[in-house]
Amino acid sequence: MTVIVRDLRPDVRADAEGFSTTRRLALPYMLSTPESVVHTLTHAHPDAHFGQLVAEDDGEIIGTAQISVAHDSPEPGQGSANIYVRPGHTGRGAGSLLLRTAEERLGRLGVTKLFTWVLDEPDNRAFAERHGFRASRSAWFLRLALADGTLPARQDLPAGVELRTAADFADDPRPVFELDAEASSDEPSDIDVEFTDYEAWIEETWKQPLLDHELTTIAVVDGRLAAFTAAYTDGGSRYATAMTGTARAFRGRGLAKLAKNDSLHRARAAGYTEAFTGNDTGNEPMIAINKWFGYETCAKEIRYVRELG
């Protein structure tokens, strides 16, 4: 049969399920649900021109692509296209067709520099390099067994420190946004981001179905939000840390570790059996924290870039 590429239809449940299933099979270290797929598509900032493409073979979704313009970067002309093909369905041209469609669409939107993540496996790297991409930085996926693993003991809180949840800020999430914005601005990245749009953050991040407000822990110091760990859950057995960070004025005090340990303990008590997280190479503080928790490396990703045109 001939592989075709088309846009995901957010109002068709089978599309969201096929997209989510393909992503989970191709990238089992990241959480995805049909609800999160639809939310990401329908709540993206309009200037991002965010799109979700599917490759279909005889009515079955076998590949996916997420494409966007880096609208919140001070450097124009940057975009991304992350492509995954379901294991057992490679070699049919789905990946190449998804990439070509993504490049054509983003090129029409003025993108001249395209970024993509590729699992560090020979076939995946060969695919990227065959299509003119060059490797840049890398990142690790990490896994922690919650059901039968051993978490570090809970520590006594320093004077003036309390641990709260994101749910405690439901009436006014702006302080959480400000903490997230400051911590995220210092994350390693190929694309500099100006994290200033509160309303967009509410729609894209705060209302993301994967974000577990009850398990997201925030360290507060003398009334000021100082550090946090954002928890994603899939409604089943899997938990993931979407982001962990500390405001600049409070770094070096172990507050992120306190927040993450609290969230992991509560996740295990809630019945979650696996925890996932990721680290950019070079982010030594978080790599050290995750080793302390007992996370083990399960995969590596390479960031690739290509000039369009």
C-alpha cells in the first residue's frame, strides 16, 4: 500500500489514539495520551503554527511528526520537526515523507534553520545525516523503578521552607509561571526563548492534561516560590518529571532535590510504578540530583540541525 501523510484530525478519536500509540512505541520514555495530543494541538500559540502530521498506511497510523515555528525566540527563522515511526514499520518511506512535508510547510512560514531530535541509534542517525542534518548537543532519558526501588529518605525541611503543590495555586498560578519562566530560561537549549506570555503558558502548560497539579511540588521559602518539580502522569502507572528548577536567588540550597523527592514519594504512594525524566548533557546539577535518586540511563537523544533553502 502507498503511505500518505496528512494532518491529524483533533475531533477524530482514532487519530489521537493512533498518534499517541505511535509516539509511545517509538519513544517509550515520554508520556503521551490521546488527550494530551489533542490539547497540545488545539492550545498551541497561533504564532507557533504548530502542526501534527500522521503517516498512514492502509488506514493505520505508522508515523507522526510535530512541527512548529520558534515564535518566542529573539532569533527569527527557527523551527522544529520531530518525527517518529512505529517500530516494525520503518523502511516504507514514512519518515522521509513526513520530513519532506514538514520542511515544505515550515519553509513557507519563513523557517530557515530546522531542529530535530533523533534517538542515538545507527538507523536513526543515518536517516538524519542522509537528509542533510548535522549533529549538535545530546540528552539522556532516565528511568527509576518506583514500585520496587528505594527512594532517598525524606529530609527535614530547613527553617522557613515549606512544600506545597501546584493545586494550592489554582486560584492564582502567576507565581508558578514566574518561577517556571526564570528556571526555564537557564535550561540548555539550541533556541533562546523569551518566556513572557502568561496567557499562553496557562493554555499550553498549566492546562496540559498530563500535568498532575497534586503531585507537582513547589518549595516555598519565607513566602517566596523558590524551586519546583513539575509532575506528569498518564492516568495509569507512569510518572514523569517534566521540569525541575530553582529560582536564581535560591540555588545551591538543595531545594530542587527536596521538591523532587517529595513528589516521587507521593507518586509512589499514589500507585505509580515507573518514573521517567531527562537531562541535557552538560546540565551537571540535575544529572547529579538524578543519580542521587537512583535513576538509570535508558536511552540517548541527539539534537540535529539543518539549514533550509
